[in-house]
Amino acid sequence: MNRIYYAKRILLAVILAIISLESSLAQDSLKLDIQKGAINFIVFGDWGRFGDDHQIPVAQQMARTAREVEVTFFVNLGDNFYPKGVASPTDPHWHYSLEEIYKDFALQREWYSVLGNHDYLGNPDAQVAYTKISRRWQMPARYYNKSIGLRDGSGKRMKFTFIDTNPLIPEFYQNQEYGPNVKSQDSTAQKAWIKESISVLEPNVQWNLVVGHHPMFTGSLSRREGYDTKRIRNSLNQLLNTHMVDAYLAGHDHSLQHLQPGGKGVHHFVSGSASEATQVDKLDYSKFAARAYGFLLFSVTAKELVVHAIDYQGKILYRTSITK
């Protein structure tokens, strides 16, 4: 009986080992799939911690990926300097959280950046001013747009509308720390500007993308119905859907996500885990959600927009494709 018992135990252990190996191989089988002629850019947010937490390993993996696929530029989703932004364009935070951490040659491309709520605890205009000092740091104003040509020979372009979500949150105006820096902003004027930016397009604009710090939709328990999430949703969701924006890119929630409410319309991507990763769950309309330190890689041609979610160890967690 003992021999039969132990034989069964050994057989069970072998079966479990095989299942585990097959599962591991299946998870690792997802590889970078970049279409020929695509323009590649990395989307990341919530990072500036003097190198603490996972900021350094994420930065290192960003550099490896940037070299592998020839990344052309970066989209930075805000909360650039924890805990309270920067005081000036010469604040040491610039050196210890940006220049010293992201010093790899592959990262010396344009960083198109927006402001997060933590940046509003310092001097937001210092980040605008740094554009004149740094070759790569791009924030010519608190909100702005940029048109970038594709590389596939189609003659088509992507249009990015970079917005400042902080003044769109009414509660910030009464906040002792956020208040001073949002009171100088005209949220009505910005919303009118956003409407014009996303609706008045040149004929060769193929992809219409909006970039902000706060998400409209997120799966984390603490933020899915948070006051800031709801305010941004109420302020922008209908506007972006009406004008057929292809995707909204946001950070703030420290996770990697892809959501599409109703299964149609605007695709929502969250990439806020470039240094810290926190709890996240899936909603009914979530296509992907992961508590993982990492970033998103976008690869775009006139016909297809491909997104990979990549963690700090280089593992491909998710791939999706949007076609036209």
C-alpha cells in the first residue's frame, strides 16, 4: 500500500510540474510584435522618486526596449516629481530624479510631458520653463498639442493633444496646497481649446490621441469612483467620444490598464507604474489590468496602432491592436 501511495504522490507531483511548466511557457510566449515601418514610442507616468522603489529598474528596461525597437520619443503622463513637484528649473530634483536616472543614450529623445497633481504641489511653471533648458524635456505650456508624422510612407500623421487635468477638478480650487496653482487657470478656456484641438484636424491626421494625467476610467478600488476620476470623466468623456478620439492616455493610477467602456469608442490606456505599482482589478469593460512596474509601448502605422504592456524585467504582459 505504501508503494502505491508514494507512486501516486510522485505521479501527481510530475503532473503538477508539467502543468506549471506549460503555464510558464505560455506566459513567456508573448513576444514583441512590431509592424514594419511603425513609429514607436513609450508611454509612462508617475516616476520621479530620486531612484527609490522601482524607478531605476523600470528606467533600465525602458532603455533596453528603446534600443531594441528604435523608440522615437516618449510620452510622460505626469506626477513627474514626488512628493511635491519642483520649486524651480534649477531644483536638484531635476538631476536626482530625471537626469541621473534616465541617462542612457536610448532615452535621450523628446519627452512630451504633462503635469500631475503632485507637480501642482510645487511650481508647475518651473516644468514649463525647463523646456528651454533641456533638449529632451517638452512642455511648452501647461497644455499644448503636437502633430507627428508616421514613418510608413503613407504621409499620415498622429495628433497629440496634451492637456492639464488638474484645473478640471473643482475640489482642487478649495485645497490649500493645490489651490494656489489652479486658481490662475481658466478651465473653461482649456476645455474650449481641447474641443478645437481634437475636432479641427488636418486631412492627413490618421490618429487622434489625447494625453492627460488623471484617468476617466480605472479598475482600482480606491480610484474607480474617486472624486478626481469622476470629475475628469464628466468633463471630458462625452467630448472625446463626440469627436471620435482614438485613445486617451493617462497615469495617476499606479498600474497598467486598457479599458473601453461599451466595447466601442475611445480606448483608455493607463500607464502610471514607472516607479510604484498598486492594487488594480478589472471592470466589466476592462481588456487588461495588471499591478506591475512598467510602461506601455505604442507602435503605429496608418493602418494599425499596436500597444504592448512591458514590465520592469522585460516581460510582455499584454498586446492589443487597433486597426483602421
